[in-house]
Amino acid sequence: MTVVRLLGPPRTTGVPPVRGRKPWALLALLLCATGPVPRCRAVELLFPGSDDPAAALRWTLSRARRATGGAIRITGDPLRAGPADGVTVDVLDVLAGRRPDRWPVTEATLPLLEGCEPDVPEFTAWLHGRRLDLARAGLRLQRSRRNVASSPAGRTAVRELVRVGEHVLDAGAARDGTAVLAGAARRARALGDDGVLAEALAHYGRGIVHAVASTDAGAVAALREADRLATRDGLAGVAALARRELGFVATATGDQAGAMAQLDRAEAAATGNVEQQAGVAYVRGFALVDGPGSASAVPELGRAVALAETADRPRAAAAALAMRARARLQRDEDEAAEADLVRARALVAEYDWTAMRPWVDQLHGELLLRAGRPAEAERVLTDALTLAEVLDDACWIALTSRGLAAARARLGDPAGAVTALRSSCAALVADPDVCCWIELHLRDTLCAVSAACDPASVAAESRVLAARAARTGLDEYVVRAARHRARLGDADAAREQRDRATRLANPALLRP
């Protein structure tokens, strides 16, 4: 019996593979549609720059039919597609909420067209939306499948739930993914296996603090329980994961000493485990950026990249490369930062890591601004902000909003940028779940932009920046605050900038 798979890498059982990505993209477009698709719509999404779009569509239609060996019938204008008799199509099962019997339900949350996405921005936007819809529908299907099971979840089932939850998180559906992880933790607790429970709790806590709320009390409690259980049962890898995420929480809230203490404990537990060592190095590098040890952030993140590559963890490598790019931008090492970001963006695209895209796009926009290309930066950051809002990620929304305001200030609207930045800062103060460095980053930009249209406010704004930076131990922002006042002619601030910057060993902070 023929099965057409569009979730994960697309293929058809018993049919030789067809080269090219657009035939599969066209099949996905037609099969996931709620009704007939006008040919002009297919052209708009797949062939926007073609000299002869009608011919391109005809050719792609013939290739799409060949890709399924005729198992999918495509007819008409507007276009309609449907399976031939006896043919199973995974996306149709998922959209119908129908339990599959010819492919594994555990694959119901795989990304649509994984690794086969055509490089067409118009189609990419459509694909992102459909992937989120399908991930949610696939999750419901998996839940309904589990509800009809008569036996309680075993160790393998709980671990499979953890895998699925993390996969949904990577697709950008934070609430759905953490709901799956919460379910895994509940089932692990009912199972009575403390080792499996520790593992599920560690992944649940990690998912919450990274994708939903960095200071969530329930997530922190889960991480602490995971650490306790894993330590008692000798599960060093799980203990290392829980401890490093507790270090992340401490960093996000401005407790630098607490972060380093947790990371030292995580490092001890990670001995001999390259994957966990990569994770600890990443969080340590993140904690070092902007603080008293900022000079060590770049080499520590370089260690994280190397370890992640050794462990064959491309997403971990991408995260470390992006964070190293940020660390280098703070040191005005723009060329090195760009090289890191090129690699990070390629990995994010290759592995379709939707949840990370606003972050790397925000860094890309920052590099464009520094290169004197504000109009390009505005376009990149506008798209990044839209995706951040779709993902409902407060950290990414704040950072992309900050970059967009900076771009619009360069394009001639500093007053509007100041208004937007003040609004964002007020929102961040009211939201304890956003990493504290992000608020400082916005306040630093607010001071810089205000100098062009409201210089009288800069001194007061910079003192707020300095006070909040001192309270969280992010000393580099204290120096940046002094530099804003020094630019107003404050000689005492200029001396403070010079003295503090010399101790921090960041040459970028010495520049007037």
C-alpha cells in the first residue's frame, strides 16, 4: 500500500525520489489547503520571480505527480489534490485527527517538508504557519492515542514524550511543547521511577525557562527536584542539565554569583559527557557577557561551539555561535561576529529551528546597522519582530523591537524611536520573566537615540541604566552609562568610564 509522507523528509513508498524541492512544496500547498488553490496563488508562493510562471507551474505539476507515482491526483483550475484509492497521506491523517495505521503516530509532530524547503520567502512564510498548525494537530493526535491506551506509560513512553515535547518547542509552539513536557513529568511521577522522573523534570524545567518564563517558580522547583533526584541516583548527565539550567535562571535574574556556583556544580557533574559539557560552557559564556569576566565570554563560547560539534549537536552549536556573535558585538569585533552569525544562521535554516530565528535575525539586523545599512536592517528586523510576536516570545519581541527602533532612528525618526524604546523599557520592568540584560540593552539604546532628539533626558536615563546594571552585576552597562554622560561633557563621567573600562579589559568601552 502506498504512503505519501510530507511530515519529516518528504517521500513516497515504493517510488524513486524526484529531485527538486518545489514539487514537494506544491504537493504540501495543495494537500494542506482548506479548499481549491487558484493557480495564481501557487505562482505567487512558489514562482514570484519567474519569467514564465505558467510554464514553471506546469513543469512542477508534472514533477509532483511523478514524485508520488500517481498516488496523488492533481487536477483543475483552481488546483485540487487528493489521494487515489488506498493511498495514505500523513498530513491528511493529522489534519483529520485520524489515528494512522500505516505510519508511526510518534512522527505526527515532525516538521512539514523537513529539509526540503524551497528558498522562496513567500512560501517560507506560508510554511511556517502550516507547520505550527500541524504541530498542534499532531500533538492532539498523539494525546488522543495515549488516552485510549489501557496500560500506564512506561519508561520508553515517557522518554518519547520528552522527545516530542522538545521537538514541538523547536518548531516554535512553546505552550504546546511545554504542555507535552509537563505531561511527561506527570506520567513519570505516576510510574514511580525517580530516574525517569528526574529526566522529565529537568527537560520540563529547561523548556519553561527558555521558552516561556525564565523565572517561573514551578520550573525552578522542577529543576531543583531533578538535581536532587539525579544526584541521589547517580545520574550525572541529568544533574548537569538541571544545574546548568539553574545557572541560566540565576543569570537571567542578575544573580551572577549564584549562576557561577551552579555552573561549577554542573561542570563537575558533566565530566566525561561532551554534550553536557557543551551545554555548561554555553550557559557560562552567556553569564560572562557584560559582566566582570566578559573578556572570557568569547573563548568560553568558543569552547561551547567545539564541544557541541564534537557531540554532533548542531542546534547547540548554532546557539553558541549566535551567543558568541553577541559577545563579539559587545566588543566591537564586527567581522568576527559576522562570521559566527553566518554559521549560526545556516544551521538554524538547515535544521529549521523556528524558535531561534528571531534571535539570529535580530543579530543580523544589528550587523546591518553597524555597516550603515539601516533600510535593510529595518526590513530584516520587521520580519523578525513579526515572527517573535507569532511565537509570543517576550525576550525576542523586546530585542527585535529595540533593533527596529534603532534602525528607524537612523532613518530619520529618533523621536518615534525614543517613544517606542521607553514603552518597551516600561513593559520590561513590569515583566520579571525577561532576562535582565535585555532591559539594559534597551536602556543603553534609549540613551544613545535620545542624545539626538532629547539630550536633556540622557543624564537621567543613563543613571537609571547604571543603577540597574550595578544591581545585577552587569558592569559593562555601568561603563556604557558613564559614557553617555561623558558625551554630554561630564568630566567625572569620562574618568569613571576610563577607569571602569580599563578594569574590564574590553577595548570597545574605552572609545568615546
